[in-house]
Amino acid sequence: MIEGMEKELHLVRHRQQKLESERIDQYTAYLERRADITTFELFRAGYAEKRARLDKQEADLIEQMESLKKLEQVQVRMVREFLCFKKQILSSRKKAYQLLTTELIHTFVKQIFVYQDKRVEIIFKFEDEMQYLMGKIASLCEGRASA
């Protein structure tokens, strides 16, 4: 995208140079009396308008290119930060697995069942309060349904 803008900026600058050489040619023709004053004044009025338009195009392109470069720098920084964050997460996961010791297992795990179809069931020593409440609600609902 920036490359396309650089090409367009090059074209605008080329048009500016071409317009400037036309202005010099018109002025030279006027001085040498090859063109009259009205022709030169008409050219000069058109020149000012064209020059202002080209200058605005140039300024707009430069501004857009600078903002795109800043955006590109921000994106590169964000990608670097993401990769660094990803690396930290992966290393912290690795550390978490390394910290899982038999002492922790004995502290938190009540029983572990391994079934023939390779399923694993872990019963913890602590209870999930939400699961406990949901069980109570389910038993109350079953009691009402049977009554």
C-alpha cells in the first residue's frame, strides 16, 4: 500500500515539475513577446489553481504515508508483544505442569479412576459449591415432580 502511495507521490511531484517548466516557458514567451498579456494572465490564474491542487495532493499523500507507517509500527509492536505474551504463557504452563507434585495431588485429590476406555475421573477433596447447590435444586425438583 505504501509502495503505491510512493509511486503516486512521485507522479504528483513530476506533475509539479512539469507545471513549473510550463510556467517558465509561458513567462519566457511573454517576455520575448511571443505571447500577449491576456494569454499569460489566463495561464497564471490556471497555474495557481493547478499548483495548489498538486501541493494539496502531495501534502495529503505524505500525511497518509506517515500515518500508515505509524500504524505499521503499532502493528509490528502489537505482534511482538503478542508473541512475547504467548511465549510467557507457554513457559508458565510448562512451569505449572512441573509444579504438579505428588504432594499437591495428595492434598487436593481424593480418588482417581481410570477406566478401560481410557476415561479418567478425578474426585477432589473439596466440593464445588455451585455443583452442590445444583444437586440440591435437582433433588428438590425431583421431589416435587414425584409428589
